Amino acid sequence: MDFQELAKFTLSLFAIVDPVGIIPVFLASTDGFNETQRRAAAWVASITVFGVLSLFALAGTALLDFFGVRLASFAVGGGFLLLLLAISMAQARVSPIRQTPEEAEEALEKEAVGAVPLGVPLLAGPGAITHVIVSSSGSGPHQWLHHVSLLPSILLVAFTVWLSFRLSPVIARRLGTTGIHVVTRLMGLIIAAISVEMIARGLAQLFPGLLG
């Protein structure tokens, strides 16, 4: 994977994870935490994001092979999932794909909010996992190098999660609710384009000549 593809993957993954858009959820989930507890929650969330997404970057295609699922089929299904996520983000709301109201209420009662639900499924959710698996696909004797090449990008996105959560009071105060919603809507627009492209590529592989 060349630098341009890695940059595209990193920016796309950042848009899907959307750490800025999750800041209100982080602040609500850590309400009543002292500074040390909130810092720990940010750290755990970022580590969880890196661990989960790295796992699927390295073993995602092998998992598909185990279940006999073609990558093209997964790309179409995952593309529709991303599109649903994009629609929710365009409306500046948390998608049920990421978290249902019942899960949000239960999360407020948990102490390990950094790992669940912040790390999974809010940040490293189905959309991010789908994008990582599709992007990690490759062929040839050095396919493992392609998988490993995604890890620095995943680490960078995980770092933005930590940074966003550590600076969450400042970001929330500077941007306000409206500013955060604007960022979320912009990310949703990008994700919508990514999802359509993913669906189109998957359909082209499933039905050669359909889109050409």
C-alpha cells in the first residue's frame, strides 16, 4: 500500500471513528469522574480502539475465509452498514448501529466506560471494523505486509481518540454543540461517499459488467 492509499485509509478511518462527534457521549459517560478517572477512561478507549481494529486488520480476511464469505459480498453488506451510519451522522445523532438507547442507559451505570461502550462499539464499531477488513484485503505472498502496513494508521487514529477525549472539555467549550454537530455532519458526508464507493466496487466484483 503506497503513501496515498495509506493517507486515504487514515482519513477515512478517522471520519468513521469520529472521535470529535463522540465527545458529548464521553463527557456524559464520565460525568462525576475526577481528572484521574477521566484521563484513565480516555487512555482505555484509545487502547481499545487500537487493539480491536488491529486485530481485524491482521485477521479479518482470514475470518471471512473461515466463514466462506467473499470479500465482495462483505464489501456490499458493509457498505450499506456504513451508509446507515452516515445517514445518522448527517442528522447529528448517534446511530443505533453504534449504540441503542438501552445500551446508553446501561453504560452510565458501568465503571469501565473507556472499553465499553466508548472503545467498543461507539468508536471501534461495525463501520470501522468493516472499513479495516475491506482495506486490509490483498493478494500475493507478501499479503501480511499489507495487513501490517495499516497498523501505523490505526495507531494514529487511536491517538486522535486519546487526544480528543483528553481535550474534550476544551473542545466542547470552544465548538459548542452546534460546532460538534457540524463536524459530525461533515464526517457523515465523507462516510456516505466511502460507503457508495465500497458498494459499487463490491457489486462490480459480484456482477462483472454490471457497472461497466
